[in-house]
Amino acid sequence: MVEGLLPKDFAVYENGVKQQLKFFTSDPFPLSAAVVIDMGMQDVTVQKVNQTYTALAGAFTPYDEIALYTFSARSSRVSTFSVVNQQITAKLSQIKGERGANNGPPVTSGPMSNSGPIVNGRPIDPGGVIVSTPPKVARVLNDAILMAAVDLSKRDRTRRKVIFVISDGREYGSTASYKDVLKVLLTNEIQVYGLGVGGAAIPVYNKLQKIHIPKTGFAGFSNILPKFCSATGGEIFNEFSRQDIEAMYARVFGDARNQYTLGYSTRSTPSTAYREIEVRVGRPDLKIYAKDGYYPAPLPR
């Protein structure tokens, strides 16, 4: 955070209309942090992340509370919200023993492939056209973020609510859509921070994930984690080595805890339609991280 800015340095617009600031502080807020760990990544990446959990626990203060979640083909709540204590440490040690995926490249030919009916080692219809499509394994990132967001929505409003995702950002097979999950996040003022590891930490990852392997129908997964971070005012950090991952924990939660907090009053209406927010700072040399907008909560009956 760039220190020393004052209320006069900021301008906030809602749906294009400038708002009058009625609250301003740069004081740190205690965190309610949901840590979501991707166990569906390649095992070498999972094991690298597993060795960093001591540094992860050390990034929190006694005033913060943390809950743990994991996901792969399904999402799981590992622990409910509490301060970092022996229970949380034990749960992290439990996660540390889990393994990631060990899948090699898709098998589309040869004796291990699913190339159709075979009798005595020969295909029943040798002249037939064989199309072998490797199955996609579910990676329910949307569902995991939604589970964490619903839990965070019940935490005290005096805390800053964040979801911290350790993943390569791949999503496939979730019941919840990106749009629906984002609405829950923005309605409940939850920021998403991401630590991109594995393939996401490779500089050319965004190009590689778009490669289509001919005759397999396999086009990979899309990395949606940066979209969640950008829309909610969080950040995405991509790190490859164990040392860089450990160092990044303190920065992520330091950034989440120490922010400028701006408040204004807006007219209550029965509508819960999305409202855009734009934050401007009177210094062109600064980069601004702020949520794109919000969904107002329904009026009480």
C-alpha cells in the first residue's frame, strides 16, 4: 500500500455518479480468511505447496480467523473459522499428507487406450473411424469458492472478508457458474486473492492453456482465478519456487489487512441490480485495486 493518501486524493463513482465520502481510514482490519487449496493439481506442485504450510500459518495475526477448504473433483470444508491454533496446525498437517494428481499425457492409442471393441488383439471393425477422447477430470473451483463465500457471509461485518486460493486456476465441472459465484462474493463484500502455482506460474501459461490437441477434443481448462481477483478488488500472484510461495503469504495477507477503506451512502431502492464502482486517485503513477461493483442487499421487510 502507498501510504500518506488523504480523502481528498480519492474520488468514487457509482454508476458514473460521483459520491460523497462519509468514511475514510487506512487502519488495518482483522481478517476472516478462507484458505482454499487445490488438491487436483499435479502431485509435484501439490507437494511443493504442502511444504509451505508453516509459513502460511505464520502469516496470520492473533486477531485474524481462518478456515480451511480443499477441492479437486469435489469441494470439502476441512475446518471452520478459528484463530491459528493447534487445531488449525493439525488440520494443515493433515492436508500435508494428501497427494495430487499423477496423470500423464492422455492415452489415445496403443493397448492402454479405449479404442473400441477388440477380439484377439484386433479391432472388430478395422476400417472404422476411431475417435478417442480422454475424459476431463473435474476441478470444481467455482464450487469451492462458493462454499467459502457462504461461510464468510455469516462472519462479523467488522472484519475484512477474504478468500485466498492456492491453485493453477483451472475450473471444470462445477455446479455453480462463475457469474453466480461472483454475485455472492460482491453481495457480501468478499475479496478474492490468488496464488497461482504450477502451470499458472509459467510465463507462457496463458498461451499454453489455449492450445488445442488435434483429434483428441482436448482443449484444456481455462484459468478463471484472475477474473475473480480482479472483479472483487483482490490480487493474483504467480510464484513457482517454494521459497517464493512462502514469502508471498505475508505479502498477500498484509495487503488484504492494510488497505484504504472508503465509505459512502447510497439511496436504498427495491432493486438488487448490479451497481458499478469506479475509484480514482489523483496520481497517475499509482495502480488502483478496487472491486468493480456490488449487488445491494435486499431491503428488509
